Amino acid sequence: MSKSVVEMVEEEARRVLEEARRRAREIIEAAERRAREILEDKSYMRELEVEKRLLLREAEEKARRIVEEAKRVAEELERRGMANLDRVVREVVKVVAGL
């Protein structure tokens, strides 16, 4: 008994379909492997750590500059205050002494 043309076409279609399923499984498995590799890759963490250290360094430098400026302003205010205090003391002494 020989196969009919329809049977031969059906058989070929089954083979093509099986090959397509096999290739689809391979592609999906490869994509899943690559996705796992990407998720497991922590190289971006190194980049974030470098960026974090840079930002911390910049923040520390800015804080240092702010503290230094505040100290300068405080010293200037103290100096002015002492000058005013000296003037006020002299005036009080004059009033008390009746001058």
C-alpha cells in the first residue's frame, strides 16, 4: 500500500510543525538563560557604588565649605560684637562716672 499525496503532505506538515516547536523551545530556553544571566549580573552595582562614593565625597566637601563659611561669619560677628561691647562699656562707664 502506497501513501496518498494527502498522507505525505500531512506527514511533512507534522515534521515541519515538530521542527518549529523544537526551535521555539530552544529559543525560549536561550532567552530564559540570557534573562537569568542579566538578572544575576551585578556589574551595575559596581557603577552604583562608584557613583555613591562620588556623591558622598561631593556632599562632604560641600558640608566642609559650609561649616568653614559659618565659622568665618561667626568670628566676624563675634569681632563686631566685641567692638560694640567695648563701645557700650565705655559709654556705661562715662554715665556711671558722671562724665
